[in-house]
Amino acid sequence: MQAATTTSSLMMPADIQENARLILRQVISQIPQSTQGLERLIFIGDMVEKLPVENKAMLKSFVEALLMRMFVLNASDIDLGGYGGQSKIWYRIFGSKKPDPTLDPLSFDDSNVLIQSLISPRQRQFLYEQKNLDFSYMIMDGEMMRRFRADAYLDLDHLALNMRAINATVRPYKSLELHANITKIVSLAHTKEGLILVTGITGSGKSTTLDAMIDLNNHSVDGHVVVIASPIEYVHKSDRCIIRHREVGRDVLSFKEGAVQALRQDPDIIMIGEMRDPETIFTALEITDSGHKVFSTLHTASAVESIDRIIGEVPPIEQERVRNRFADVARLVLSQKLIPSLDGKRIAAREILVLNASVRAAIKNGNTGEIYQMIQESNDVGMQTMEQDLKRLYMQKKISLESAMNYANNKKRMQQILSAAPV
């Protein structure tokens, strides 16, 4: 087993480094070498729980120094621990994840101890049983609260951790540069009901876009918003809307339970963090059908794929009913990707589908293959294909030709529309 190591190059007070190293060595020295696997993690957890409060605080300060480094590096994520981490500390900066060469390594057990110091006994037990734990974490940086979305999990019998920094401020809705018709669909002031989906792969900015939509309503209409997420990311401050935040596992048992309970809480908007299973899909459709406005997400790369995924997630006997109900209640599907930009950062490209009468008919008739053409020909109401938006970004010299091709959903169509564009 690897020995505990120092992190002398971290920007933190010397006493925190020295004391944290000492605590790690004391804990690790007491672990029997014969104890392996889950038994070893449980042993470490018991030892961490018995540490004096000031020792646990010191270990947290050590991790928090690593987290605060994210803001120096403009990193979105940090990864550490587990076999795959190879004792290095990794940061994702503008889309690329690399180990930080300026930081000394952490042994497997260094990370096992540090990760367990961040969570409660109940969370620890959940982690042992489920082999995974989603949780949120907060740091006070002066008067500013820094929040992180965290996921702890097992990697070859050792604990690994990913933490993502949550924006301290919400992105202004206007910065999304969406068509006026899309704003009417999103805003409670114009449309009181309907399902709005924001889709994309992990790390594509779905939460940022949803938070901007919630913020638009918060400052423009009187109402009640219930946010159900796992975990809660950006915390909205109620303005014209009362905004409730319910974290799955902490404030409510599941997305489904949170959505059902929300109906008894007099909501105008319900935000369901993810439609990840048939039960949640059924519940979201039923809630929307009852006259509420529902926002949610899916891990899909295109609008048409989102429709097919929702229908495909439910049992075959229910698919026709779900197909018809989705067509009736859905108002908007916005799929997005973050594209490497020429300035070395990333920029969002979006595919936008508005469910008009023609689109609804195509869904009900099982002709989702026709929808792409409908999107392509309906720019006047705010629709656009991913390829059309990638072309726009390329023509504005914000992304490269290579990126436009690489991130297209329909590469043949991308090649066709770019062939007329100046190089």
C-alpha cells in the first residue's frame, strides 16, 4: 500500500499542510494491512468518525484548498482518488481533463480518508451500500458561498471523487440569445403550462440554461417554483417567485416523490432535475397534463433523440400512451453542446424544437424521422438544427471548421451546408 505523501506545492497555510499530513499518517498507520476492499473503507470511515472535531476540520481544509484551486485554474471539475486517478489530482479546464503537475500525489488511502472526511455517517452508510453517493458541498470564501456538486464512488476497492464547481451567479437569460418565441414558451407570463426539456450530454451546460430560465421567471412573474434536483446546484434567491429547493436524498426520497408532493404545494413551475426512469417520466407527463409548467433534462444529443428516448424508456405496452401524451403536453426541446471556441474556451451550440401542430402529428404517427426537416425549415419561430447553429458559430469565426464537423449530429448535412460557406 502506498505511503501518505505531502502536498507542499499547494497554496495553503503551512500549518494546514503539516497538520493534515500528520493526521493522514496517524489514521493510515492504524489500518491493518490485511483489511482490504469494502472492509477497509468501513474501517477508515469508523476511524474518521472518531477523530476529534478539529482534526476532521483540518482534513476538510486540506480538500478545500484543492477545491479553491479550481477558481485559480478556471477549472470546472476536480477528480482524485481511486486506482484510475493514479495518485494524481486532475482538473478539467475548458473541456480538457489533465493531472496538475504542480501538485504532489495523494496515496489511495490519503484519498480514502479525505473523501470520507467530507461526508456524514448516513451518507457514508449509503456509499457503502450503493457504491456511489451524490452530494453537495459548500465552502465559505469570505462572504461568498462556493458550492460544488459531488459524486463519490468505488474504483477497484478505493474511493474516487469528482466535484464540479457550481456557478456562484446565474447566467442572465438574455445571454442565451434565444428567439422571442422561445422566451414566450419558457416564461410563465406567456405560457402557464407545458413540458420544456433541456438535453445534452453530461457537462453540456444543461443546468446553467435551466437556471437562467428559472431566473427569468423569478424576476418577471409572481409565482411559486419547486426545484427538485440531485443534488441542488445553484440556489436561487426568491424575488417575485417563491423558490423551493428540494435535494433528492436529503429533502425528498426521489424525483418521483418530489414531483408528486409538489402538486400539494401549490406550484406554478416544477423543475425535475432529470427524467431518468419510467416512473419519473410518467409522473412528469401527468403533472404537465394537469396544467403545470414543468422543466426537466435528459442525457441526449438531439431533439429527435430526446423524443425517441422518452418513448423507448417505458415498457412497450405503454409506449403509445406516452407518445400521445408527450405530443400533447411538450412545448419545447432544447438540446445543447459545449464546443471548443477559437479563444480557447467553450461556447454553446443548440438545437431547438418547438412542438407545433406538424411536429405533434409526426410524433403521434411515429414519424419522428420527419422532424429534422421541420426544424430546419422553421427558423422563423425559433427552431434550428444543431448543424444550422454550428454553421452560425463557424461563420461568426467563433469555432473552427473542424469543431463544426466534429460536433455535428448529422455530419453529411453539416458538410452540405458548410460547402457553401467561405473557408
